[in-house]
Amino acid sequence: MALAQSITFGGIEIPSAYIRVDRIFGGKREGWNSVVSVYASADAAATCEPLKQFNVPAEYSAIEENPYILLYRAIKGLDEYAEATDC
């Protein structure tokens, strides 16, 4: 599970940046948190350092048990990644 979106990094347009939740932590008491990495491409995610990393939180939901779904929804809720598509 990941997202793709065109971004500008260091003045260079990257047409299909790869946005992936690299780590999650938390649980039902404190909610979920994550380390999200942005890579130049899906191939770069396997061999290169990320262009950018940031944290995204999501509240725990007993209805939605998969934290990845909640976290990717939270990423898409950010203005910067509102145009991201599933890949």
C-alpha cells in the first residue's frame, strides 16, 4: 500500500513521487502515529534515502481495525497530499 503524486522537491518536478508509511506505532489507548517517507519513485524506495519524512497521526477506531487504512486516509487529508492516488 502506498500513494503516488506529483511533487516539487528542491525546485525539481517529480512526476510520480512514492509516498509510503514506513513505520507505525501506537494502539487503542493513544491512537496511531506513523513515519511517512516520500521517495522519488517506487524503485527508489528500495535503494535510496527518502526525500522527506514526516509524522501523521490517526485516531484509533474499533470499527476500522487496520491502522494503515486510517493512516493513508490521514495523509490524503493533508493539503499537500490531497491529490495523491493509491498505487
